Amino acid sequence: MVFSKTALFLCCILISQAEYDAFKSQLSFIYVVQYQANWQQTSPCSCNWIRRGTHQLIEAVPEKRTERREPGAMTGAGLDDDIPLGERKTVTDFCYLLDKSKQLFNGLRDLPQYGHKQWQSYFGRTFDVYTKLWKFQQQHRQVLDSRYGLKRWQIGEVASKIGQLYYHYYLRTSETSYLNEAFSFYSAIRQRSYYFQVNKEDRPELVVKKLRYYARYIVVCLLLNKMDLVKVLVKELSDEIEDYTHRFNTEDQLEWNLVLQEVAAFVEADPVMVLNDNNVIVITSNRLLEGGVPQLEQGMVVGQLALSDALIVGNCSNQVKFSELTIDMFRMLQALEREPITLATPNTKPGSLEPTEKPAKRENPHKYLLYKPTFSQLYAFLSASFKELPANSVLLVYLSATGVFPTGRNDYEGPYDFGGVLTNSNRDVVNGEMLQKRNQAPKEMHCLHPGDLLPFTRKPLFIIVDSSNSSAYKNFTNLFGQPMVCLLSPTVYPKSMQDQSQRGSLFTLFLYSPLVAFLYVCGLSSMRQGMWEKAQELLQKVYRDIGQLMTHSPAIDQAFLQFYGDEFLRLLLLRFVFCSAVLRLHKLFREARSFPESYPPLPPQDTVENSVLQRGVLELAAMLDVQSLFCDGLMDSY
């Protein structure tokens, strides 16, 4: 039954105010019954908004109570004329907020995923409504329980939506505090068993809600390095999937089993375990810690550029992934974030969520995560980041992708003649005519060539390429005189390393956790916590040595020093030089193609082949008793 605003307006004219109020209340009842009967699942949104402090709302949620139905409950079986108008209004207002929240949530999908100004205000409105809805159901739980028939899974659905908003807002802003808030809501859903009764109902769509909630919760826990909890959640998800597939003969059984396989492979991708004295795995963080980067020496002249935006692209075939996040993307994502300090902001008033208030300082660079993007998608995100890049800021582009090699030789070797990295195709199946045209084309269409990045070198650009054809990007020409650096992975690895490529690239592992990568190339799969801490201390000393070598070198390109002032970029540069020195000394890495390169090239004698740095690498090898794996030109000292 649908009533237009015009019809209600005519009713106001023809009847008294009291009669109109009663009529409107009756219409609201009819609407509520229809709405309640049709409360269906809303698809997960790819966007987000939400402010810190909402975790305090969860603490006010009553503990689990037994669901009940009263004879006059609004369940669609009939309407009770004795229900007080105040309670009718409560149910009507709840349904309005619920409907409005769903409309706004669904509308988030239509917003652009790039840019900042286009989506901020809409996110603010969306979260404002969800805040009101959450507080409203808290304040009127008894009325909603008896008159509306509110179920616990419906409360869980609202909490899950808020968790999704927090998570996706974290993806857009890179503020890890929002990730912690998402964890708070997801954790409360599990602790209060909001979805517990779902398994007792003969409705598969409700069980799917629960399974999706588990998958989202696992993603957040992975990003927060809560690996112990991840293992528990994976076991619970496995049991839920088994029960779901046993009770319902559904077509998505294989898809959910694939989800389990993906997350299990993701958890096992870490090649090294740190163990305490009780042989319990210690979770180590690889986000930027306070004091984790060597400080600039007094009087050191470096650039004042700051890393503002980062595009993290993953398009490696057969690499471990979960939820459109490859293991390389996951590692680089964390390498560009500071370690979160607290789970929430203590000064926030309970229930106060003001979307117009922004953090005073954006601690982490803004990141875009692009899983197997097409060329047009990648270029759109690049253009948006370039357009909105603030003054004195740097755009970082990280490419973890399959290499695309040139098909033939040309007399002129330009920025489109060396191949590049693969981008995705919109078409899974290419017909014969299209395939023939592509074979006849002089250049690969679905490829990001070095020349495609030239327009963006008008502003400071920091590029990391982890690919079998990374060497294509060392042929840049700096046309506009802006600072630009390319860090390029080896293009060939020893066979023992190639066999483990599904668990992530060795080059990215060095940029993410140099000590783990060092242990991995030395064949060590575990280490005691005490030895780990000693090795980290030695590694900090090696970083300081590298920093002095780079900043005091008369031959180093000034672009490196321009980027050295930013803590994230400084740490990436230090780890890159350390990686280069380790692989040059390691006996398994003998081909020149097995060494990282850079554009502009680093002066070897002042950096990667300097005796001071080599001595530090060999000292670390001696500490771990793996010195036999390295060239022994300097080993006489140990």
C-alpha cells in the first residue's frame, strides 16, 4: 500500500488534526508491518564513513536476552488498537531510520572510489543516520522487542553495517583508528551472540549474513595482526559453512570452501615464526613504530617532501590472496602505516559521533588498493591522486604484477618499447577477431608501460615495481625536473625462491620486514624472541650506517635526498639498500638479474657495495650462525 505526500496533504485539509494524527498512525502501522516482513539483506558496500569513539556505544548494549512475542506485537498477524500512540511512534520512527540507513548505505556504492571531496559529505550523512539508529534501538529496546518483534540478528545486522562503514572508511583515509573501531563492533557481535539464533531458522539468506560477517571480521583481524583470533574465527567459520551446506542444498558451497582455503593460505604465508620461551608464537608488528626510523642528523640537508598518496596495485597470478587483497598488497599496505596507539579515543563522549569533525593530522598516507585493475581503472585512480596531490607532497605507486615483455626489437627504444606490467582485461574471453588485432598490434594494450607514467612525473613520484619485467622501468627520462625514484625488484630468483612465489615476493618481503626476509633467504623458519630482539637492534645500527652513506655520498642523485626527509620513504630506501647488499653477498644470488636496481642508479661503492654495509650484513649472518651462506671476503673479522 503506497500513499503519496499529496494524499496525506489532502487528508490534512479534509479532517481534523486529531483525526489526521490517528489516520497517520494507522498508515504507519501498515507501513511497519510491510517493512518488517520485507527486511532483506543489503549487499556489502564498497565505501565508508565513521568517526572515532562509537565503540562506546557497544558497551551500553544490553546483554543477551530471551526473545519474546507479546499478543499485540506487530508481526503482520494483525494490528492491536490498544497499543499506545507513543509506542506506535517509537516503532514508526525506528522503521524510518532503518529505511533511511539502508537507502544511504546502498547509495554509497554509486560514489567514486577515488578523490576526497566527492564522498565526504555523503559519508557524513550516512553515518549520522546509523548513529541515530544505533542509539534509538538502545534506548527503546523493550518497545521494539515487544511491538516490532526486533530480533537479535537484526541488531547484529545494524552493528555489522557500522563495522563495514568503519572498515571502508579506514581504506579511504588510512587512519588505523577506524580499523580499531570496526574491530570493536565486529567483536561485540560475536561476544553478544547476535547471530546465534540464525542457525535455528530455516532461512539460508540469514545464514549467509552470518558467514559474510565472519569473513569481514577475519579481514579486520588480519590487518590488525590478531592472528590468534584469526585462527579461532577460521575454525568457527568452517563449522558454520559445514552446517550451512549440510542444511541447505545451495550452489555457493564451493565458493565458501574457497574462502576458507584462501584465508588459511593467507595465514600460513608468513615464512618465519618468532617463538617465546614457551614455544608460543609471538606476533610481531611491521607497521612503522615510534622511533623505528633512524632520525635525521643535525644539519643534514634533505628534502621537505611528504608522502601523501599511495596506489597499491596487485595483479600477480596465483599469489595468495583474501578478499581482493594479495599478500604483497597486504604487506605494502602495512609498510605504509604507523602502528595504532589505542583502540579508541578516550575523550569522546559516549554516543557522540560528529562526521564533520576530522582528525587534526593524517598520520598515514592516503592509499588506494587496486586488485587486478584494468588500464582505464588504474589511470583514473592515478589521475585523481595526481590532481589532488597537495604541494610539497609525493605520490607513491606500488606495482606488484606479472611482467609483459616486448614482442620484437625496434630501432628506436622509447618508453613503450620495453614492455611493462600486466593490467587486467575487461573481457575474460576474447573472440578471434579481437585476438588477431591484438597480435598484430605493435604494443601490448593491457599493459602499464613506463611511458604511461610520464605525465605524472610533473610532480614528485616514487615508484616501486615488483615484477618479472621490473627492469623496463629503469629506462625513464625525467622530463620535468621533479624528484623521481624507481625501486625495481630482481627479475630472476634462484629456483628455491621461485617455488615459494605464491606466498609473496621476496623483494616486497624485504621492504615489509627485512629481518624476516633475511631469515627466509637463509633457510630459517623460526627464531627465539630474545634473538629476534637482538637482531633487530643490530639491524637498526645497519640502517644508521646506510643513512650516513647515502646522505654523505657526493655521487648520489639528489632525488634520493629529496625523498629522504619523509619517514616512510626513508625507511623504504634503507630497506631497499639493505636488500641489495644482502642479495649481492648471498651465494645463491649470482646473476646480475637477481639483484634489485633503481632509477636513478645508486652509486655502488657508496651504498650497496660499501664495505661498512657489507660488514654489517655479515655481522648479522654471524649472529644467526648462517655466515657460510654468504661470500666470505670479509669473514676473517668474525
